[in-house]
Amino acid sequence: MEVREHGEDVTTEVRNRIYAEVLGPEKRNQVRGFGLGVGWADVLEIVIKQRGISKEVKYLREAYEAQKQATDAAEEKMTCMMHDANGKAEKMKKRARRKHTKA
């Protein structure tokens, strides 16, 4: 559900962010507003505050992994293409030898 207030869209994400700003970050695996005994893993879509640098490292790690997967896939494709090209070249050499020996 979206509500428009003061010219801004108020989405669930915005509400969660405001809730986190008002009550502060999660502490010691306790969920703010839920009392003792409820851990953050027990509540879906909870906003957990992370240090800026750890978020940045996380995004860089994800980007690195995505790039590594793309590079590995490209290398595998290139290896297959080279293998196919070598096979075709070998067949052409055999045909040329047969034609040369027949003549």
C-alpha cells in the first residue's frame, strides 16, 4: 500500500527506514519494538543497520563475484570454440592429405 504525503510516496520501504531511524539500530540480536526473545531472523523484511564500509565491501564482493562468473563463462566458451576450431583444422588436414596421396 502506498500513501502520498507532503509530495512524497510513502512505501513500505520508506516506513521501515523511518521506523529504524526513530527506534535506532538493532542491538544484540534483539528486534526493536518486539521485546525480548524475538531475534531479527524471526521477523521478515527487517531493516538492519550496517556500517557504510561493510555495505560497500558487500557490494564490491558481489560485483567481483558476478564479474568472475562472467569471465569464467567467457573462458569456457572460448575454450570450446578453440577445441572446435582445432577439430575442424585437423579434419581439413586429413582431407588435404587424402587428396594429396590420391593424386
